Amino acid sequence: MISTSDIKAGNVTHYYDHIGVAVVDLTAGLTLGENIRVSGSAEFSQKVDSMQVEHQQVTSAKKGDTIGLKVAQAVKPGDEIVKIG
């Protein structure tokens, strides 16, 4: 269920199962500490604890960036990332 405070943040394009990292094309900015929900092949929520842009650890990323996002469960390409408020 999407509430009015939820904002679509991006879509998963790839998943590295051996390190638990999703590659996400962002459609909105994302910052460490924000809460997100993953929807699609998996349904779960988590806090953004670790993300990278071009293999460099970052504290925030902007719309249009492609990030590596550490995720709590396996995801698949096409899964949606939503910021939950």
C-alpha cells in the first residue's frame, strides 16, 4: 500500500547475490538513514545503511544516479524501491 508520503525512489536493474547488493537507477534522491520499501519479487522494508556510487561509499545520491544498495533480502530486476515516510 502506498501512502501519500511515500515517494518512488527507483528500480532495481541488477542484484549481486554473493554480496547482497542491488543496483538501482534512482528516480528520486536517497540518503543514508532513510527508510525504504522494496516491492515486486520480494516485499520488505529496511533502513538505507550502505550505498555506493561508482564503488565509492556515499551518504546521499541524487535523481539519475545509479547506486549499489545493500539490501536485507534478495531482489530481482524490475523491483521497485519506495521511500517511506
